[in-house]
Amino acid sequence: MKITWYGHASFGIENDANILVVTDPYDPEKTGFKAFPDKADIVIKSSSNDDFHDNDHLVPKHENTVVIDALQVAQAGGQSVAFGIEFEAIQAMESDDHPSGHPDQNGMYRFTMDDISIGHMGDMGNNFSDDQMAFFSGVDVLLAHAGGFPVISIEELERIINIVEPKLVIPMHYCTPIYIPQDNLPITNFLELFAPADVKTVAGSSTTITRESLPEKTTALVLESN
């Protein structure tokens, strides 16, 4: 499996069968991150109501590309299948104190490719409920908010990691030199959650992982934005 962090909450995840899933696509003009380079087979977004997470129209597509709204999936039973990949979703909400004054619903989601389960926190802005925590039980790779307000706090992220115990935690949605979301934190706050020996930094935006290469102990895997 190849994982590429495009920026913000958007990743490209490509399995051994060359099926490319793109998560929560941003707007390059609003964030400064690069335009999406590859045609996606599946685009999954946490909702259709957020300019920084729902820009599936800006992702190159094939004729048969499938677009999945995780919030709609969560509201309609919690499961959707595309290209043989099952996506599960659970409802979430932006921070109760969101700067807009109008927090929106969204969906957190998980799926499995190449025998590796992946969880994405969508645009969650509050502490996890017991059901939301259980939803992520058993994920191998957690694509995790690392910037604090208006998404989850660093303290809440630490609680989630300690309970869920993913093999890899890949940070997203934090301040970068390219894009500085309002009141978000730099990556240094996230790194303080881990011992230096449990942090792996990749020189670039992409990494390749296999089931066999997953670490036994929870490890932070930091990618550069694309």
C-alpha cells in the first residue's frame, strides 16, 4: 500500500491492485497545497458541507470513479462498498465552539485495503464518545487530527491513541508553512506525545507499508505535504 499526504485532511491511499482512494479533498486555491495529481477511483469525504474537506469536484476522475459522502453513509446504516472495498462511517460533529458559530455534522470513517485497516477522523471537533472510540477499535493506521482547535485537542488525541492503540498514527490537519488553519497547532505538539524512538519521519509525502512492516508498538509516521 502506498500512502501519500496531499495536505490538510487529504490523503491518497493506493492498494496493490492500483485502486486509489482520495480522502477529504481540499481546495488548492484556499489552502495553498498542490492540485491533486492523479485520477482517483474512489473519493471519500467526511461531508458535503465544508470547503476544506469536500472538494471531490477538484479531484481528477475516471469514468467510473465513485464519490462517497461519509456523513450520508453514517446516516444510512454505516456501510458502503466500492470496488470491493467496504467503507464504514460514524457520525461526528465539528467543535461546539467552531469559529463559524455554526458547527456542522460530518462523518468519520474506516476501511481496509491490503489487509491493513485505516481510520480517518473526518472533521471531528469534540471528544470521542464511547461509540466513536469503539468504532476505531482495531485500526492499524490512524489518520489523526494533530492541530488542536477547532478539531480535537492534543489531550483528546493522546487519550484516543492510548485506547485504540493503532500501529501507525499519521498526523494531519495541523499548521504547516504552506497552510495555517485558524488556531491550529504546529506538528511539534503532536510529536510530544511520543518518545523520540517512536517517531518515524519520511523525507517526502509518500510511504509504502505492508501488513508485515507494521510496527508492534504504536509509532508516529510523519509525512511532508505533497
